[in-house]
Amino acid sequence: MNESSSDARVLLEHLLRPRSIALIGASDDPVKLTGRPIEYLKRFGYQGRILPINPNRETVQGIPAYSSIGAIEGPVDLALLGVSAERTADALRECVAKGVPVAIAYASGFAETGERGAALQAELAEICRESGIRLLGPNCLGLVAARDAVTVTFSSSLDEGDTLPSGPIGFVSQSGAFGTSITSRLRDGGVGVGYYVNTGNEADLDAAELLSVLTAADDVSVLLCYLEGVRDGRRFVDMARAAFAADKPVVAVKVGSSAAGARAVSSHTGSMAGEDAVFDAVARQFGILRVPGVEAMLDTAQLLATGRRMAGPNLTVLSISGGAGVLTTDAAESAGLAVAAWDAHWQARMAQVIPPFGSPVNPIDLTASLISKPDMLARALDVAVEHPGTDALVVVLTNVERGSDAVVSALRDAASRTDKPLVVVWIGGSGRPARALADAGVPTYRDPHRAVAALSALAEYGARPPLPGAPEFDDVDTAAALDVIAKARASGRIRLDELEATKVLAAYGIPMAPAYAAATPDEAALIAQRLMFPVAVKVLSADIGHKSDLDAVKLGLPNSESVASAAHEVLAAAAGASDARVLVQQMARPGQELALGVTNDPVFGPTVLVGSGGVLIELLDDRALALAPLDPATADALIGGLRGARLLDGYRGGARRDRGALAEAMSRLSLLAADLADDIAEIDINPIFVHSEGAGVTGVDALITLTEKGGGHR
């Protein structure tokens, strides 16, 4: 599909800001699903042309009706298809004939229902591909664009009221009911949602493309998304890159992390949930804030909507109660934030404005005196705002009702005098003061843990690393790697033996221990004499992936006799393999064992992995993933996130390891994975020894599995 800037303009202008809207199948009854969009458009003050299509009526809800979309004079920006699944394709073709650029299909009964529905959905997709019309849905609730009162939805969330408060948030949801609930709760909390779009089954337009459109909108500064699956991983990454560059945070709820959840996703929309660990890695790599659920999304959105940023993780906590301050501090520390004691100078300044029985240390105990002395709160906030080590302020209050107007005023004024984030935790009470603060744009929470979690997300966003750059190596021999792959395919294999795998890796400059093949034990002994003892002897066969399971690996062999004997043993262990030979390999120098790997995710493409080596990668689950390719600096940051990373950095007096060489090897592997994505399904280098600082790395075992079809390079 065309993702050019002109296509994005079409979607922004005709889908989100249409000047004329036609509804095929419009009902005169404003309560019916196909009557609601027209009733909403009228009630909320849409200023464009409303064009009901109903061949059985002259008017629909007081508006002149048309017998067909072709009977309308002038252009139609957006068509709403309020007909059954069986009639939707014909209605879409009528839109194509009219020259309508964008349509929304409401009906269910498509891919989410089984084979017949999937065929109907495929027909819609084919019409879009052939004609160029863009389609939202099917099986969707439509959208709400508050700026221009574009209420093209049948959701009951708009049944009451006659105003649509707009705001800086653009929200795209693959679930209609979830999305409208979140939108309603945000608006109830005083947070304006400028655009809400439900994508449904995504026969054409998907969530990533719509998020890209919202990223380009000048009235959107925060992006929210509820995802059950990602249809086009590369498009999603392109969106994330664009949002990163525009400094527009993306907050994502991604479901389907469990096996049962993934099954439910498939039955709900017919989409694939994808590998959750890969999505998690992509989110971290490209600055997306993944949150666990509804409350976290609401809390984070409320804070991000202020447009404020944290320069670091340091909080100043001001509390009406010492206990509440300690609770907030504990929550902050658990969330990776810091509540550091102020130095003597700043403690003295704070002590001048709070009661002598309070505490100026941080957390700062203002005591209950602030209820009767709101001016004291104002002065304390002034000091906290000026404090150079404060990146954000948290004010914790309890049952403050009498005099709450003055407290609210002090908090509102303090927030207006600083660019630092200021959040309020108002525990207990009627909730009226908290609502007043939220309406004034001051994020307010009922629980310290929720406030701190939102601040932690804001700090994470502020500390996000640069986007990964493309690795550049001038000694890569892609042709040599492809030659090995082509020969394996020519012999009917999709698994390389270890020697072939080593050659592919060597073509990309990934250090592997020297190794040679032998057909017989005697030949193995001769090869060993040319290498430096000790050596390793392994079975060499494309049919055998995990050699140690067959006891077909012999290490530390000191002489020719032991090599010949070991060769006999490994060949006997692999007697069932038709291509079994012997691999004689130089023993690597001592080092810290790690593992590198590649998987080719069906959604996002090749990903590269680093983790603890040997069997520990599975036992400890100490691993990190990233989308390929990535530069050495990004690779090093991933390595640093491992629990075992301290072992590379001289833990407890141990030798420092060549972490830089490991990062380079990982970067080279990621380049190989990206270059040969059509051919490589999986790579496993386990273990790779990380030697002492400056001494490099050496891989000693490698497995490469090819894709079924290949990239057609030969």
C-alpha cells in the first residue's frame, strides 16, 4: 500500500477532517446503529455536508436523502458503509465509481467469523488494492475527530452531551469497546482526546498507518494505541521512528502475551498476536511506552498530555503526612525513581517555610498545618520548584476538604510557574478538589503507586536511548555467504552443518574458532596435528542440531591418538545420520560464555538476541532482543541490560572482558540477519567466548536454519 506523504494527507483531510460525509444505509431512527452517526453529527455541530443514502426515503432525520451515492452532486470525502457484510463489497464498489477516497465499513461477519467471512474480507482488500480507495474496518466502530465534530461512529459513548472537548491525544484502538471506554474515561478526567479511531479487522488501513497519520497532525502531541496484533512490523517501526523524531510519545497496551490471550485475539479480530517478547523488544528499542493495562494507560496519558518532560529520575515529595510521604518514596524507589535527601543548604531554605515539627529532608513533611495555611504550601512549592536536583514534584494530600479551594489554587499556581512536572496524589475525600485540579491540567491521582508509575514512564521516555543506527563494516562478503546457502539449498537442505554455518558467519566477520571437516578418524588425527592442541572433535551433520544430546562432542583432546578415538565415538553416536562426518576444531581460549542468536519474526522480521551462554540462556532466561540491524553502541546497551553483564565488567575482582568485541560481533550478526532476511530463519551461536579486555571473542558452535523458500538470489 502507498505510504507516501500524499497518501497521509488524503487520510488526514478526508478521513479525519472530511468536508462531506455520506452514509449508505442511513436510518431515520436516531437510536438504530445506522442512524446514530447522523444524529451525532447533527448534535455535536459538524459543519460539513451530511449525505444520507436511503432509496426508500426522501429525508433521513430531517436531511434530504439520496437513492444512491452516485446520485450525489459534488465530491464525497468520506463514505460510511452501514450495510451487512454480504453487501459491503458492492457498496464499496459504488464508492469507487463515485470517486470517494476513503470509506468506513461498520459491519461484522468478516475474518473474525471464519472461512466465509475471511473470503468477504479478502474481497474488500482486493477492491482497495485495485482501485486505490482506502478503507477503515470492517468490524469497526468508526472514529471521532473532536476538532471538527466528525462523529462517524455508532458507539453509545456519545449518547449524552452536546460538546466534544478536544485535546492533544490521538488514540488508535483495534478494539472498539475498549477504545471508546478509554476515550470516555480520559474526557471524564479532564484530558482531551482530539482523535479516536477504531481500526477493526484492518482489511486495508491498519493501526500503524493511522498512528503515522496522527503523528503528522499538528494538533496531536501524544499517541495512544490498543493493539491485539501488528499486521506490518516494518510500517509499525517506521511510525515509531517518526513519532520519536517528532517527540510525540507513543503509549501502547498490547494484549495477547499469553497463549490463551493470543487465541482470544485471533477469534476476536482474526489477527495474529505475534511474539510478545519481540514486540516488547521493539517497544524498548524505538521509545514506545508499553503499559500493562487500562489504568496505566489513563494515568500515563494524563501526565503526558501536559507536554512536560523530566530531565532525570529525581523526585521531590511534599506530603501532608509523614507516613504518606514514606509510602510514596518506597513506591518511587521500586519504580526506578529517586527521592534523594536534600543537601544542608536546601534543607535550611525549606525549613524556613514549613513548621519546626515538619521535616525538610525529602520526602518533605509539611504536616497538617497546610490545611489552615495554604500560603505555606505555596511557599514550600516555590522552594521545591527552584531546587536544582528536582526533576518532578509529587504533592501527597489526604482528607483535605475544608479550605481545599485555597489548596487547589496554590497547586494550580505553582504548576503554572514551572515547566517541571507536578502531580498531586489526593487520597480520600470527596474527589471534588481532585477533579478541579484535573480540569486545570494538573495530573491528579488517588494512589501514590499510580502517580509514581506514570512518572516512571515519563522518566523512561525522557531517558530513551537514541534510535539504532545502521552498522557499517567494509569487510563483509555477502556473496560468499549466499554461495554457501545456495549449495545447501541445491542439495535439498534448509539446515546448514556447523562448518557451513561457520563459513556464513565468517563472511560477515564474526570470529569463530578454526575448524575443518574429516571423513575418517585417521583424517581427523592428521587435521588435529595441523592445529594447536588441545582440540575439540564433534560430529558434523546437517541432520543433528544439538550434538551434546548425543554425546557427540569431545573437548580438550591433547594428541592425535585421543582425536582418532574421539572421532570413532562421535561417528558411532551419529550412526543414524546419513551425512555424518567429523569436525576438528581449535579449542578456544578461556572466556565468559554468552550466546548470540537470530530469529526471523513473521511480523517484524529478523531479530538478534544476546544472552547468558551454554544451558544458562534457558535456565536463567537472561536474554535481550532487538530488531536487526543495530549498530555496536545499541548492541552494547543491550548487553549492559543482561543480569550477567557484571561478569563482563570485572565483577568481584574478576577479569574485565572484551565487551566491545562482543557488541561488534552482535552488530555484525544483526547486519547478516538483515541482509539475508529472505534466507535465514534462525541462527544460534552458543557459546561465544568473551575473552579478556582487548582479546576479542570466539564462537565455538553455530547452527543456521534457512527459510523454506529463500530469497531467490541464485
